[in-house]
Amino acid sequence: MVQEDSYFGFIISKKCAPLSGSAVIPGDKSISHRAIMFGALAIGETAIGGLLEGEDVFCTAAAMRAMGAKVENCGKGLWRVNGVGIGGLHEPNQVLDMGNSGTSTRLLMGLVGGHDISVTFTGDASLVKRPMCRVMKPLEMMGARFLGRSNGRLPLTVHGAKDLLAIEYRLPIASAQVKSAIMLAGLNAAGRTTIIEDCPTRDHSENMLRHFGAQVTVDDIGNGMRTISLCGYQELRGREVVIPRDPSSAAFAIVAALINDGSEITLPRIGINETRVGLYTTLKEMGANIEFVNERIEGGEKVADILVKAERVLNGIDVPEYRVPSMIDEFPILAIAASCAQGTTKMTGLKELRLKESDRLLMMAKGLTACGVSLEMGDDYLIINGNGKAPVGGAHIKTALDHRIAMSFLVLGSVSDEPIEIDDGAPIKTSFPNFIELMNGLGCKITGKLGVNDNE
Ligand code: S3P
């Protein structure tokens, strides 16, 4: 049974009235990391607007500073980066603590791999469990060397190579992090680096490298496959970068609106890059009224204002597997929508979910079961049987240092009969530091504080 008031660390979400109004979602996490990294590799100054000021991005900023770049905050979302040029990174004096951030770690492993320096990475209790072999393998083929714990886990030292060699590499898993790590290494490798992906993954590295003046070739080679290639020793030039607002963060407000009948909200300037909007397509197939208006390109990325109206109960559907990479971070919040939908929602091809900030398949299955949802979980699938009504709720949810598990259950608490409490809100600060204020501004009833952690 959930208590009436939250105490430190615990956060409670209670049933609320329909959501309404407009909200400014924070900047895109993937694009924010890349803006700092590419700015740090460029010659000259990069001015960044709308950067996500969340802990994961702060880890990237601190790492780039430790390796010689100047990264400064000039006030609300405005940042300035003075780069060292490709090949110009220094060896840091200390171990780099990447906190909870897999994206920072994996991309920086690629970046360091192409420099003649050695860098040791570590992270929090979640990050030290995550596999890094997927990045080590191609980087070893290029000439970098690694010393880590078993199965390539952190703490891990990268010994970069002075003369990195370009490779051609077919990604064994659909991963934008692995693709980007190879591209970052390829920037300082002799020859042309080519990556083959069987299924398109987010292409922010490709878009931003072009924005910084590099030549990156992307070819569709049939059956949804793509090759991405770039030559080493190109020069990046400092640029202005405007970061779109994060479609993965917007997803929490959108689902909260859709499951609260009568809601109507607007989220301006959300990134709608087609490699990121799989959840929105899926929700529309479930019957959601989600509209993109004022579609435009800003800083090489497509954005739109998103209007959401909750007019009907959603229907369960089968989510096609080819869509998984374009909504890889959105399965926890889709599972919440599916729990309130009428009928069965089948989500398959989800092996990668077990390797995220937590084992997301397991954490969602356990939490939803505790909230009274009927479901079936397998190695790589989740089937949720909705009855068109909000679940009972009334559970205390373990979040295992996973921001998206935490936010998903707080969204469910906005409709469940009984309040839902989460054990730890601190990880939400990695990607969505104003989550509680923003959601409450739209009408949610979430109480508690995100808490402190070791980085503060
Ligand atoms: C990311 C890629 C995805 C995603 C992560 C961010 C990125 O990871 O889950 O949150 O910024 O490149 P994978 O590449 O491991 O699928």
C-alpha cells in the first residue's frame, strides 16, 4: 500500500484531471551529447542553443573539458565550446566518471580510440553492468586496445592508436551508439571508414557531422539497409547548433495526455527525425490523435509542434519488429499506454531492452504486474492485455537507476485507481531534470523531490 505523502527519494503520482496546456520539453539528449563532442573536435567556436542540462550531458561536458576542450555555460540552455581539432585531445589526469550515461561512454570510447592517449572510464552501479564489447570489437579492428573487467565492462581503459586504420564494418546489432563510436574513430583514421546497418538507427551523428562541414555519405542499399561512410582527417569547423526538444522525453507527456480522457496538450519544437518517431507511429495506429504541425528543418534536424487530443480509448496492436530501433527507448512508456488500452499489444524483438540502464523488460513486467496488469514476458517480448480501463496501481515500484522506468510509472500513477510510488527519482535528472514541474504544470499530481546523488 502506498503512503499518503512521499518522503525523501520516494515520489508519488496520483490520479489527476485531464491534462491541458503547452510545455517546453528539454533538449534532445542524443543530439546534446553530439553537439558537445563535435564542438570539442572542431576548429573554432561552437555556440549551442537548447542543450539538455541533464546529468548525462554534464558527464560528456566534463569529459571533454578533462581532455582539453573549453565547454562553458553562458546561461539558460546556451553553451559555448572551443574545440581542439581532430587529433588534438589531451590525456586526462583522472579516471572519467560517466555516471549513468551509456551514450557518453560508448561514443567517447570511439573518440579516444582515434587519439594517441589512454583514458579510463567508470560509471554508476547501472553503467558498470552494461556491455562495452560491442564497441571494443570494431575499435580493436581499427587498432585501439582495451583493458576492462570481464565481458568488457567498466571500469575500462582505452589505449588509443596513433595510426588508426579505417575499416568496413557491418553492425551485428542495430545500435546508433556503436555506429557513432566507429564514425568518431574514423574521423582520425587513415582511409575511408564504412559502416553497414541492416536497419536504420538514429542518424544524428551523420546529420551533425555534415553540419560541422564534414563529408559523410549515406546510401540506401535495399531492404532497409544503409551504408554510412566517411574519410579520416577531415576538418570540422565550429558552428551554431540549435538542439531540437527530445521526442523521447515528450513521449511521457504525450502518453500521460492520451490515457487521461479529455486531455489536450501542445508540445512545441519537438524533434521528429524519422529514426526517432516509431512510438508516435505506433500510438497513431492504436487510435491516438497526434498531429505534427509547422514541420520545419532546424540545424539539420526535422522539428514540429505536436498537438495531442485524448478522444478515445487506445486499441492494442502488434508492433512490427522493423520499427524497434526507431522507438528503442520508448517501450517502457508504450507498455504504460498498452496497459490502459483495449485489447492485446504485442511487442517483439526486444532483446536489447535487457541491456539498457536496467533490464527494462523485467522491470516493466514486474512493476506492471504489481499494478494489476495482465501480461506475458519472454526473452525478447512483452505481451500486454489491456481491458480499456486504467489498472489498479497502488504499488511501490523499483526503478533500478533507470530514468525511463521511473518516469513511465509516474505517468501510470496519473490514471491508476490507487497512487503509484517509485523508490528513487534521482535518475530522472539524467535526461529530464524538470520532469515533476513540467508534468504538474500540465495537470499531473506528482509529489516528491528527485533527490541528490554523488555528482552534486
Ligand atoms: C542512443 C542510442 C540508443 C539509445 C540511447 C541513445 C544514441 O542506444 O537507446 O538512449 O544517442 O546514440 P543503442 O545505440 O545502444 O541502441
